[in-house]
Amino acid sequence: MLIPVPTTSSSVPSDSVLQLYFRGSRQHFFQTSDLICLQGDGNYTWLHWRNQPSIIMPKTLKQLASMLPADRFARVHRNSIVNCQYVESLERSKTGAGTVHLIDGTVLPISRRRWEIITNVLATVPIK
């Protein structure tokens, strides 16, 4: 069963900046509005961007989650966080778990215990 996510636009909060460090002291600043999702891989995290190649950071998903605006990002599984603005639809299986379909074609799992929370969060988030 696919659940379409509302596509009505309302005022989007101002964009925040994610400051990341690469190899030593080189700093890079990224707009969080361009970040589609994050996927944890042990002590590393893949950051998937809208208009840039994906990058891997030597930080845990928990460390990066604390740097993101909580009103626009939702943890859907123990190893993934999505930007709510890029969610296309949700699909629920008979077991109670589900999947989230992002606008770039990425499909990520949603844990059973997070299903209700995610559907409530997505109902209140303004979508682009």
C-alpha cells in the first residue's frame, strides 16, 4: 500500500549549514537543504546529496544527526535518516515495517516501531 506524501508548499524555514571537516583542518560547508539522506555504515556515514556525488564521513550517524535541523530530518531506521522534503511516498508491508521512497529513486526501510512516528512527522513537514 503506497501512501502519497502531501506536496503542498508552505513557508520553508531558512536553510541551515552543515560544517564538515575533511583530512585535517579543511572545512567545507554544505546546505542541509541539498542533503537527501544519510546512511550509517559502522563508524562511517554516507551522505547522499541532491546535486553532488555522495561522500562518506568518518562519523557515526548519531554524531551527524545532532548537527542536523530536527524539524526537517527524521530517523526512519537504525541506519538511515531522511530529509523529509525529499520523501515521495511511504509503503507499508503486512509485517508492519515499511519503506520510504525518495525523489531520487532511493528506497530505504522504515522500522516497525518508527512507522507511526514517521507518518505523523511527514504529515506536518512542508514539502518542496
